[in-house]
Amino acid sequence: MIDILAPSRAEPFKPFRPSQHPHLLDKQNANTTIANNYARVISGTFSWQKQPGPPLGRVENSYRQADPMLVDPAGRDFRPLAGSPLIDAGRVLAPVTDGYRGDAPDIGAYESSGEHWLPGCRNALWLSAPQKQADGTIGVRMALRMPPFEPVSLEVTPGGQTLRFTPDNWMRAQPLTFGSNTRATSVKFSDAHLGSAEVPDLGATNRHSGQVAEFDRPMLPTKPAEFVRYAE
């Protein structure tokens, strides 16, 4: 839940390597502002430093305590609850905080009474035009439009089929088989990592370019602990 302020003015000239000239790091970050963040750890420690240290530059209007009082973190709703210490505790940083409600922006990426949204990129799937098979069934081929973060098992409804894609084989089209009638056939694809995507009319797929359906939410890790590392 971070606001990043990138000043338009130039950074001070810094003809040095941080690991060799650590005393000049303050000058490197003289125009850096870190503000409106909720995080248990806000650190400026480099990998080559033995002792942890605070971020360089100016750290303002941030919250690092244990309970920020969020609506439903487990359900990925990170908006502040009524009475949260994040509410109206941020700093105005136009245009980043434009549209805030109350006396000041809330700390973090969400306003307490604002829209519930999820960050990240949405994957999509591509389906080929249906082709009649020798046994009378209808076959299509399907692939993802970008690599997933983790292996996925797409449940296909109707039909009960499952397609498995990994970060390595996501672009390889896999076969699907449906009954002999594809007119107005609606097909839904679901996975815990990708979300859900629906093809409202399989029979309307363009025979040259196929059909693309976007998933209903950004890709989310099913095991967030494996993607987050922090130190108290």
C-alpha cells in the first residue's frame, strides 16, 4: 500500500558506488520522499550493509503498527475500517492523492469509503474457432495470453474438463471437446489463481482469429506467504 512520489527536478550528481561511498547515500536520496505508506517494515538497508537502517530521504505520514484496522485482509479488501488510524492521516501529494475524501488522504492505497479494487494484471485466454471432429463432437484449442505466476488448473463448465497450464507451457494450445451443438454455448473457465473467464457464445468465435476472453480479476497468488518476504 504505497505512494511513490517522483520529483520532476533532477537528482543531485552522484559519481560513486553506494557500497564504496556509503557516506554519500544521503545526497543520492536528497529529493526522495516516502509518504502515505502502511507497512510493518519500511527499510533503507542495502544488501551489502550489516546493520539495518531507515530509508534515506524524507519519510512522512506512514504507519507501521500491528493493526491498521482493515475491512477484510484475508478477502483482499484492504480499505480502512471506520476508526482506523489510517483515515485522514496521509499527506496531500497532488496528483497522486487527487480525489481523496475527508480532511486528508488516507494512508495506504485505498480510501476508507472508496472503491474496492485489486492491483495487478489480468490474464486472458484464447480459443480457436470450433471444428467438427470425426466422431461428431466439436473441438477447440485454448491457450493463455500471458504466463501465470504459478501452475493453474482451469475447470471448464460445462463438460467437467480440466486444463493445466504452467509458467512454461502457457502459450501452447491445448484441446477441448464439446458436444455436437455449439450454438449459443456458454463456456466458463475458473481457477483460484486466475479467477473466472466466460465465453458467452462459443459458436460465434471468429474462424480466422479465434476469440479472447479476459479473466474477471487480476492474477493473485494462492499462497501469498511464498511471495512476501519481510523482517521485523
